[in-house]
Amino acid sequence: MRFPAFIGGSNEAQSSLADCSRTVNFYVEVSPFQGSTSEAQLYPTPGVETLSSFTRNPGRAHAFLNGREFVIRRQYLSEIGASGQTVGAGVNLGPSLSDPGVPTPATISTNGDGGGQLCITSEDNVWIYDLAADTATEVAAMHGLATMGAYLDGYFLAFDATESKLYVSALMDGLTWSPGTDFARRSMAPDAWLAMLVAGRFAWLLGRETSEAWYNSGERFPFTPHPSGLIDFGIAATWSAKVIESDPIWLAHTASGRVCVVKMRGFTPEVVSTPALELAIQSYGDVSGAVADVYSDMGHTFYILNFELNTWVWDASTKLWAERGTWIPEQKRFTAWRPRFLAHAFGEHRALDAATGDIYRMSSALTLDVGGLPLRRLRRAPAISSENKRVFYSSFELDLEPGLGDTEAGSDNPQVMLRLSNDGGKTWVTEQMRGAGKIGEYGRRVRWNRLGSARRRVFEVSVTDPIPWRLTGAYIESSEQVGRG
């Protein structure tokens, strides 16, 4: 019998007896056509390989603009070539960030061919990089006034979270600012702005409890609040705001104390987080340092929300949440996924390391994590319960694509680990291993027999071998106890 709930996302409910499902380092794809042998599958999330290493210089910003790739690691701006190596001498943006912790993100934006400039915000300062001369100039007038920056309609924008102000540069000239006169301050609501995001033709200004969109009205100060009015969702983490498929999305906070993920559809907010995810976020305590990324690959667009120790991912095509993580073998647990600050450069996805500043190439064809670590993948299905009767399990079979062993990768006989819980995920029995087929063993079945009985059985499978794991479902053979349960 097919196990219909085996394929799915992460949804650990308040009671694990209700739902304890987890999906880590897989994503769900739903077959759009009737007649497919599997209605939904789990496919592997990308692995990474190192293009270049930069010790103790955490990544802070990454952009591919007009055919050129730029990164900021700690206080250094560098251009990166197609091979991943640094081009030119780079720029020290100063001041020196000597704190051993991870510094706040920076921003990189451009006014394109019309202005030929990059606008960089770093540690509340504005730098303008001349793309023709490859020189950088700090804008003295904006010292200490720029939490983040962006570009819209010919103007560079600088947002100051400390003063809750929006500044604009001169038209197509990032070297000229008049912060004493060319600024706007929040007046529509009492809560201060905490973040800014440009999406399409609008600058979204996000407060603690409410948010608003501004547009270019052509007035002396060019930007004006849109008549759509206030949105009753603020932002809980300044660097969680991103654009996904042209819509703003962010980790939101409301006046009632709710913390959730909200996506705009036009000027209408839509909560895309689940109660299970909001429960998990609540358990993290202070989430103001969460940092988000967005990327598209293999027909899916993902919003990646990184907390200190956890990474959650929303798939815009399936509307499902799953987890990503870097496995710590010594502690036998996942921590937050280390690739951050993603950019699509030179025809490939690239990322920085949140801790070291390494530059990675990221691809679903790659099967290792940062530093060559194994990429552990996990699927835990919801518990099986039949009116609390004891169910006897003759077998469990994992339906996957077998025969993908890779001798060169050191995985000529990849293994699947099955772990069982008989009490809804409270406690677990020892893992049992089965081979997934050496290369070419396409008829291999991955099956466990004589699995005992339980009233609330949970099946969890994990894999670590460096092959492109593809799970298409599971089957169980079981029978209920006759008579008293």
C-alpha cells in the first residue's frame, strides 16, 4: 500500500502526536500531469563547491550587476571574475570591523549605464564606486546615515533605521546628497521604520508594526506614500525583506505580537507561514538578526530565511516550507545553512559563507556541503495511527531512484538509514541501514521487513552519500490487531 503522506514538507506541530513531519535538504516537486507514477517527489537541494577562500572575512553582500560580480566580506569590497577569483585590488571600506562575530549585512546597488556607479552601504556609511575608473569615494555628507541602500527611478536611496529617515541622491549622481533637506521621515504611523525594500516601481518602508509603499510622484522630494495606505504588518528582522517573483516578502511583526512570514500580492498582505513554523520561530527568542535570500532553480523559486541556528525555506511553487541545514557530525544535529548572500553570476548560482567569506558555486548537481562536509538529507513522515489500534508492520519500502552509486565520489554502495518511533516521535530506536543500489542496479528495492508493531508509528529516513538522491514515495504492508487494541 502506498504511504500517501510520506512526501511533504516540514510541519512539526505543537503536539508531535498531531504532526512531527520534517524535510531537511530536500524540496518537494508536484507532478503537474495525471498518470505520473508519483504525484510528488523529494529532490535534493543544492550542494556547493568552493571557488575561492578568504579566511575570517564573513560575507555581507553579493551582487551581479551589468556583467560584473561584486562581494563585500567584512569591510572589503572586491570584484570577482568568472573563475571565482578576485579581480583588481579591491577597496577597504573601513572602519576596521575587528569584532570576531558576524557583522551586519551591507548593500550594493547600481544606477546602471546612465550613471556608471555602485552605491554601497556599509556600517551606516555610503560609498560610491565608479565602474569606469574602479575607484571608491566615501560620501562624507552621508556618514552614519545609511543602514541600507537601493536604487529606484534614477535615484539612489539610503535608509537610516536609527532616525527612521529616507534620503535620496541627486538624479543619476550618487556623489551628491543633501541630507539636511532631501529626506522624508515617517508620519503616517507612530512606529519607526526599520527596513527598506525596492520592488518594481515602489520603495517599501517597513516599520515595527505597520508598513507602507512609496512611489515617484515627481514632486521636489520625488517619493510620496502610495494612497493604498498602511499595511498592518511590520518587520521583525531588518534583513529578512526580499523580492520573490516581483512580490515583497519578509519576516513580519504585528501590533498583537504575531511573528509570521508575509508576502504582498499587490497591496494585499498574505501570510505564508504555518502555525508550526510560527511556533518554531517563537522558540528562537530574539529573531531580529534573521537574514533572507531568494533564488530560482529547477523550476522553483525559494525564499530562504536564516536564523542563528536554523534555516527555513518557502517554495513559491508548492507553497510548502522545508528546512536546510549544515550537519554537525560531532553534535549529531543540523545548524543553520552556511551559504548566504546569493547571486546568479556568470550563468551559475553563487554564494558567500556567512562565517568565512568563501565563495561557493551552488548547484543541484553538487552533492557536498560547505568545507566538503557530507550533505545529510532527512525526511520524517507524519505518524501513522489507526484509531489508536496496534498496527503490525510487515515491511516498509522506500521508493527512490536506485542504482546511482558513484565510485569516483567514494560512494559505490550508497546507504539509506531508517529510524523508527513507536510513540509519535517522542523516542527512537536504532537506525537500520539498507543499500540503495550500486551504479547500474536500477532494479534495486530498498526494503525493511518485520518491523514490529505500534499504535503511533513514525518512519524517518536519512541519507548522506554524495549522490543525487531522488525519493518518489514509500510503501507499507501492515495489519491491525484483531480484537482489543
